[in-house]
Amino acid sequence: MASKKGSDKYSVLLPTYNERDNLPLIVWLLVRAFQQSGHDFEIIVIDDGSPDGTLEVAQQLENIYGKDKIVLRPRAKKLGLGTAYIHGMKHATGNFVIIMDADLSHHPKFIPEFISKQQERDYDVVSGTRYRGSGGVYGWDLKRKLISRGANYLTQILLRPGASDLTGSFRLYKKAVLEKLVESCVSKGYVFQMEMIVRARQLGFTIGEVPITFVDRVYGESKLGGNEVISFAKGLLYLFATT
Amino acid sequence: MTKLLQWLLGVGLLLGTWACLVWDLVPAQLSPQWKEVVWVAPMYLLMSFACYSLATIGYRVATFNDCEDAAKELQQEIEEARRDLAKKGLKLS
């Protein structure tokens, strides 16, 4: 059942924390991508009380692009990603929701591809993958790649999730599907992203994939420490034992 | 059934069959040569799986796409975006 282009609206959820520099850029790229593709959209910025003035920049963007396109839903302090999605979705007027990172590692140019993919077979979820086809990463050294592929291999063996990139967070969901998934997930951080896909499969939702490029500009700040590895392992075992 | 249970079931069945054959718990008359084969089979499978895993991961790391072009394109777009936003009145202190 293909959707009519005229009646679909895409709500982009952007949880932000200290993204003063990147927010205007990601918004500019999003606006351009949607204007070029002609789809109806809105960008919902969920700022968790960033001390660097992200909200102030968001307000300027609201003035430039209009309150119907830039929707601000700030929160007082840094709370979880799951609750950010719930909070953002409460006021989303689209029937589709796109989640992505606000730090420019995900490029809005892939959104039209996500949309076409979704329409191909009326997928409930479309997931961006770094591991298949023309997907890839910029800015990762050998060690990082090894850890990434090793971890992904482990999740494929243990969870057989039916999606090649489980920890990715660049995805398109039908709004009702995202609502259902967020309420069934209990994990935090990127294990949360893994759990979303695993639960989606459990609940019988269909998942399509689109190769994406991930431009990592913050790797220098060492995002992958011992803590991350441990919490990943714990999350994987939790999902292995409960799904 | 959870993945854990699936694995336990699968491994249980395999090891159970192996134990039955190797310790003559079922009246299957295996010749000594076959017994030898079955006896080492689990270890052999484990080693093969380990080798396969290493090879697969190695291959995937080696063929992991490096997106130089994406990074360059992004840099150019960032500059274009900054100019356009400044024109539209964005003030970054």
C-alpha cells in the first residue's frame, strides 16, 4: 500500500547537547534536502539544557525558517535518549519520524533514499547501515574498525537481528511503530538502538536498509573507552538472554 | 523462545548426539574409524568456526569503506551553509 507523496509528513527528531556549532549546519542541510525532494517536514529540536547556548541558536533558526519547520521542545537537563524521543514525538505532526545524530556524522542527503526505500515495500523501519553496500565511515583507524566489525559480528551471531548495523542511529520509523518500540525498550545509550531493532523484529515489524556514510569528526575525543565496551557486552548479553 | 534458549537447545542436541554415539549409549554400531571422527568432531567444529570468524572479521575490516569523498563534500557544504546562514541573519558570537 504505497503512500501518497502529498499526505506524508516527516518529523526529524534532533536530541541535542552542546551542539551550538553543529545545529545550524545540520538544520541547513536538512532544510536543503527536504526542499530538494519536495517532502513535507518539520525539525524537532530537543535540547537538554545545553550550557553552551544551543537553545539560543535554535531560537534564531526558528526565526529564520519558521515555527512550523523548526519546533523547539527543550528540557531542563540531560535525560535519556528514549525519553527525548517520547518527548519529541508528543508534538510531532508527521506520520513518519526520522532519528539521527546532530553532530553532522549523519548526512541528511540520505533521507530521500530512506523515504524511497520505505515506500518500496511499506517498511515499518528503515535503518541506515555503515556495513553494507556503499556504506562506510570516515575518520576511523584500524583499531576502531576492528572493534566495530568484531562487535557487529558478535551481535549477528548471537542475535541474528536481520539488520546489518545494529548500533547505528540514523533511521526512519513510522510514527506509530516508533511509539510502540520506545515503550517496549529498557536499555540506555547505543544498546537502546540495538534493542529497538531487535524488538522491532520480535514484534513482526519490517526493516529495510540503506547504505550511509558516517563522518566521524569527534573520534579524537576518544568515544570508545573500557566503559563503553563493558556496557556493550552487558547490553548484548541482556538482549541475548531476553529476546 | 529466547536466543539463549535456542542456543542451549541446539548445543544440547549436538552434544547429546555426540555423547550417545561416542559412549555407546544408543545401539548404533559405529566402526572404530567413525568413532574417531565423531570423537574429535566438536573440537574440529569449534576450531573451524573460530577460523571462519577471524577470516570474516578480517575481510570485513579490510573492505570497510573509507569515505574520503563524503568528508570533503561535508567540509564544502559546511562553508556554504555558514555563508548562507550569515546572509539569513544568523549571529554566532
